[in-house]
Amino acid sequence: MKLKKRTFDLLFIIISTSLLITFNAYNVLENYIAFALIPILMAYFLGQYSEKTFKNK
């Protein structure tokens, strides 16, 4: 089973959003909410880069 890029992106966004909502519900992100998006964006762009670089031909 091969995931399409758009499907993978959508799953990544949904999982990241649900994690942030869960953390916010338990007040884990209370003081650091501004920095919560940085690791998510880093993981997303590293995934994009690795897909382009190490694509199976």
C-alpha cells in the first residue's frame, strides 16, 4: 500500500492538530504555545526534503 503525498500530508496535519489540541486541553502548552508549531514545521519540511532527495527511481 502506497500513500499518496496529499494523503500523507493530510494525515500529518490531522495528527499534529490533534496532539496540539490534546496538549492544550491538559495545559501543557500554557507558557510555550508560540513555540509549539516550530517542531511540527521542522518535521514537515524535513519530510518534504527527504522525499525529494531520496526518492526511489
